[in-house]
Amino acid sequence: MTRSGELRQHYREGMEDQLGALGLAVNAVVLWNSLHLGQAAKQFATDGFPVTDDLLARLSPLQFDHINFLGRYAFFRPQEPGRRPLRDRPTTAGR
């Protein structure tokens, strides 16, 4: 029987604080992903890729490997303010 999602330790208050902090970190990462996806979608549309409502509806800021619901996060302050530029799309030979 799994007991996923239950706080079973004696130091419950400390665990609740840790879960709250992890929730805040996950929410910050999801917000960042959402902003980055929006920027990428605008760039694709500018480049002539057909960005449809159906395509946008299938995007999720949660489907990335760097989201860790159970672990630790490390945040670093960027050298310059703002978001970094999008990476160039890989080109496929023969297209």
C-alpha cells in the first residue's frame, strides 16, 4: 500500500514548511516555463510556423525534465536582467 502524499514523520511542522517552499519553487518554475513558451510561440509565428490554437492548447509548462516535484532546486542570478534569448532551432539536412 502506498502512502504517497502523507506526512508521516514526527517533525510534521518542519515538513509542512519544506513542502510549502517546494510548492513555491515549483510554481516559480512553471511561471518561467509559461513565459518562455509564450516567447517561443511568438518567435515560431514570426518565423512563419503555423502556431494554431490547437497547438497552443496542447502545450504544458509542466512537461519538462527540470521540474522536480520531490527534490531540491538551485537558483542562480543571471549576469544581466531579463530573459535569455531563445536558442536557435536545429536545422535538418536535406530539407
